[in-house]
Amino acid sequence: MPLDRAPELMGRLDNLRSLAGMLPYMKDLMAIGDLTLGQLGARFADPLLRKALANSMLDESMPATALLLTLGAMSKRAAGFPLGGSLEFARAIERRFLDLGGQIAYRSRVERVLERSGRVTGVRLADGAAVQTDYVIAACDLRSALFSLLDGSRVDPLHQELFDHGRLYPPAVLVNLGVNMDLSDEISCFGTLYELEQPVAIGGKRLPYLGIKNFCYDPSVAPAGKSVVQVYVPAEWAYWEHLRADRAAYNAAKAEILATCRDQIERRHPGLASRIEMTDVATPSTFARYTGNWQGTYMTWILSGDFQRRYRYIPKTVPGLSGFYTASMWTNPPGGIPGAASAGRMVVQILCHEDGQRFVAPTA
């Protein structure tokens, strides 16, 4: 994804330069741009390859570009990961912000954006305190920002169209197991998709495959000689949203998923179940509770050729309110940490442009 300039600031010359850089790849991109993974897999005669490609991201209807661009970045060694996981990644951002003179107020939930005469003036916290600001940058769930932090009266038509018709990445249940075994050579750190002898019912869905991943690539995740294994289970938001109202049923569903996943792993790695020392099950409701993400998704809109032709970019501002910006993965689909980070960078570029300042981003 281009980082040099926010799309809102790109003029005709910028667009021509971007197009020129893409020209060598246009033929290939046009050939696969509208293909789904299922359609890509169908091109192969070998049954294993056909199924593997179609289900490589656990959804045959996903765009084929999602797989190809991911593998492309990996082949160029441009797809790393932060040691220590998301916490250490966040701490690195925190250190940089504090070094630049910033201040952070944790455990200070924002309840409302304050405004006067079409301009933001600050935020009101959950404890009633008001904080005066020149700008408000909402680095959170887009729907929450527009309908909770704001009053829902300032929604860009494109935002509303996406809420009404945009296709979201499906949410997931993550089953994590701490195992008193070194599984570095047995379970892939990239993740292995197992075809089950018979589809199993998990969380309201019948699944023919089970994805299992080992976090052995990060020594901070588990002590020496032990492993953290994660099972990724595609889920339905409606199923878990309904269960939230009945705590006993919700806990029973989590326990059932845990037992099913433990049984399926034991069939492939005999003896593993008896060596499990800790478990943790995160459902779409868990994602929603911790992050506020709409429908518990961990990404945002699914990109396709049609999506990219239809939406050149997603606005980071709202109609009729100056000084308010959205800088989250929702304005830079398909999302994830890289999408969120570059969205924040773009908002700062826009602020610099509006203030007549040169945007500078030193790397050391």
C-alpha cells in the first residue's frame, strides 16, 4: 500500500506517478483482480491443490489477491512480525510518542466528542471530565466513532453505504492452548489447515477444515520446552451475539468448542491433550468487548476488484465537523495493524497540509 501521500492530498501528477509504478503489474492484477479463491483453485487439476488454494483463507469467496499479495510480501521478506506480539508493538508506539513530548491518559474512556459551531472543541470522558483539544483523532471502530462518540448525524454517504452493503471479514473464535511440549517441529508456525474426516459442528457452523498454528517463532510467548497452539475457527456474529444474553449458554458454547478442538488436535498429535496446562477461548463477543469492533470482526471490508474500483479511498473526515478525523483500520481496508498504522500516518499528513507544515517522518 502506498505510504508517500494520503489519497485525499494526491493531485493528478501524484496519480500519474502511482499509475506508472503499477504499470508493470497491471496485466497480472487485471487477470486475477476479480477471481475468488474458489475460482483460482478450480483452475488446478490436482485435487489437493484445488482444495488447498480454495480454502487457504478458510473462505472460498475471498478475493484471490488476498492470498497472492500476502505471499508476494513474504517472498520479498517484507512481512515480518513484532517479537512480543501486539503488546510490545503498542509499547514501541508509546515510547516514540512519549519521546516526542506526548502525554497519555490511560483508563480514561472517551464518551463524547464536544463541538461548537461545526468545530470540535474536545472530548468528554466517562467520569464527566471535559478535555479541551484542537483536534480529535478517533483511532477506534468507525461505527462507534460516528454513532457513539458523535451523535450519528454526521455520516459521510460513503461510510453509510459501506455499513449497509460492505462485506466484512467474518469474525472468528480463537482457541489458545498452552502445552507442556515443544511442538516446534510438529505444528507449523505459519499454520496448517487440516481436512477433517467428518465436518464438525462448532459455534453454530459445520466446518470441514480446522486451522492450527504454533507460536514457536516468538520465544516470549512460552517458556523453553513449552508451546502455545492456536486453533482458528470461523464464526458467525449473530450466533454469539444471541448467546451473550445467556451467560450460562455462552460459557457452555465456549467449553464445547474447546473440547472439540482439543479432541481434533489429539487425533493428530496423540498425547497432546494430557499436556495442556492452560486454555483461553476468545469469541467474536470477546473481540467486541475488548476493541469495540463492529460485529466482532478482526479486520474490516473485504477487498475485491469491484470494491477497489468503486472506492478510491474511504474518507477520514465527516461532513460539517472540522477538526475531527478517523484514523483506524476501517478507513484503510482490509485493515489489520499495517492498515491502521498507515491510516494514522495519512491523517497526520492531512493535518500538516491544513496547517501549512511540511510532513516529516524520521526513521531513526
